[in-house]
Amino acid sequence: MKLLVTFSRRKGYEPIIAKAVKETGVLIRVDRAHIDSSGGEVLIDVPEESCRLVSEKMGSLGATVKILEHPVVRDEDECVDCGACISICPREVFTFDGEWRLAMEVEKCVLCGKCIDACPHDALSQQVPG
Ligand code: SF4
Ligand code: SF4
């Protein structure tokens, strides 16, 4: 399960991810990170059963956590199964199934956004974190 974690460094340099791993015992995979002197946004992947535990722990450490159940969403009415997203995706999220229809493994997605820009039918969008 993907979690989008944002945090500010105005309150100090709390090692949020390291603390969450240590205090929950859950192994966290970092898929993508943008961190600078003022704060950061990190996309992490955790086992589904640990999602709530990690989210609450990071929240208690001062981070804002959004659960992304479907990081990239496909509008099936707009998709024409052209395959343009297959070649552009660095994580092989997209494949064709046996009937040449587009299939997705969204758990591999790192939210780079390349497929959204490449789709000629605007069929792909990023889930708005809720
Ligand atoms: S690029 Fe867009 S229209 Fe083409 S297969 Fe992918 S989602 Fe469908
Ligand atoms: S956002 Fe990036 S990693 Fe995710 S499906 Fe699109 S191209 Fe692949």
C-alpha cells in the first residue's frame, strides 16, 4: 500500500521514517523522495496490514500521511488500449492482457507522472489524496 508522507522541518529534524521503522517494526520501502531544507514529500510502500499502524505513527511524529489506494487511475471509457503508457512507464505497471486490453499493477507505481503526460486520450490521472 502506498502512503504519501509530507513533513516540515521547521519543527526540527525528526528522522520520521527511521523512527517509524524502529517503533513499529514494519519494513518501509521508499519509492520516491523529494526532501530539502524546509521539508519533504516521500512516497513509501508498506504491507497493507501495517498501513494504519505506520500512518498513525508517522502522524504522531508530525508528518501528514495520505493513503493512496490507487496511485494512478485509468478512465476505462477514455482508454483505447493504444499501449503508449506501457513503453513510457519505468516500473512496468502496464501490460496487455491476453485480449490486448490494458492491465495495470498499480502497486508498482512510484507516481512519476510520465504515463499521465503520455496518454493521448487523457485517460490517466493521479488519485487526489483523501
Ligand atoms: S496511453 Fe492512455 S489510451 Fe493508451 S493504453 Fe495507456 S491509458 Fe489507454
Ligand atoms: S506514474 Fe510513473 S510509475 Fe506510475 S504508472 Fe505512471 S509512468 Fe508508471
